[in-house]
Amino acid sequence: MVSSGSHNPSYGVPDGRFRTTRWSVVMAAGRRTTRVSRKALEALCRNYWPPLYVFARQKGHSVEDAEDLVQGFFARILERKQIAKADRSIGRFRTFLLAMFEHYLADEWDRASAQKRGGGSVPSSCLRGSRAR
């Protein structure tokens, strides 16, 4: 496990602490795509990548897996435009982000577990039965 004072040289992570949320940046990032919203998204990714990486490492993921998980998570929330769902009146942005990240980790674990169990392949006994007819 990694402590909050850890350092990941490939991403220049000085610590794993959440920065103070600038809601103006969150709101700009959640708007339709413009130059301003892209810059806001970049700022959010840059500021929140380190604490999410540390969180994944604390959950027991390897360095490589934690990096992949955080990258995949950001790709998903950007693709689905989930930043727009953040609401200051409901709670902290870091809580919102961590909840979504925990759901993403669970989804990834489910997906990996399903693949280990045969995930979508048809058992050979089912194939034999269909040929007998």
C-alpha cells in the first residue's frame, strides 16, 4: 500500500491529497465542449489524478493497475459527461468523484471476474447438445 506522501515519478505526484475544489472549474468542465471547458477538464484531471491514484494503490492495486484504472475512469467520466452531474448543494466534489471511482473499480472488478469465469463464451457442453439435433 501507498501512503498519502508517496511519489509516482511517471506522473509527478507529490502527494495524494485532494486539493480544495474550485467549483467554477467543475461547473466549466461540465458545460458543453468549448475551449474553456476543455481547459477546465484538463485542470480537474491534473488535480484529481494523484489522489485517485493513491486511493487505488491503498485498495491494493499495483502501480500499473492503479494507473490504468485512473486513466480508464477519467476516460469514462469524460465520455459520459458525468462531471455535469456534480452539484455543490448535494455535497463535496471529492465525495462525488470518489463515489464514482469506487463504482468504476467495482465495475472493473466485476468485468475481470466475469472474464475469469468464461465471460460470455458458450460452454462446450451446450455446443455438443446443439449439434446432436
